[in-house]
Amino acid sequence: MPRQRLRNRLIILLHRIGLPVGPTQLLTVAGRTTGRLRTTPVAPVIVDGVPYIVQAYPGSDWVKNARAAGSGVLTRGRRCRTVDRVASGATHH
């Protein structure tokens, strides 16, 4: 199992038993082909009080799933909130 996948599973497990790691939250979205719920740890960046989730690795499956689903649930501890995808690309200058 690749290191990244193992790390993600550990972070998800820690969140679920009540031990969040750093600024991470769990993003849950429906899979783009199966419709099954998929959860991945993310670290939202807060800009003017609005959380943004930034893709760290090009071609990440969670990004493809989030784009296809259009919305998801962001969880930290017992707090859950629905999030909508607003922008999907970055502007380079």
C-alpha cells in the first residue's frame, strides 16, 4: 500500500475515534462511478472566513470525485457541514 494511502487511512481512523490531526478535516463525497461515499483527509485554507480545499497532487481521485459530485460533507469532530464546489481551476499569471 503506498505511503500516502496508508497515511490517509491512519488520519481518517484518528478522526473517527475523536483525535483529529492538526488542521485536517474529512471530506466525504460520492464516488464518480460507483456513487459510494468516499472520505479523504483535507486541510482547508481559510480566506476571509471562507474555507477553500486546495488540490495538493495533480490528478487526485478525490478531486475528480468532488468535481463530479458537485458537493460533499466536511467533518471535524462532531461538526459537519455541506460544502459546494464553486471553482475548479486556478488562474496563473
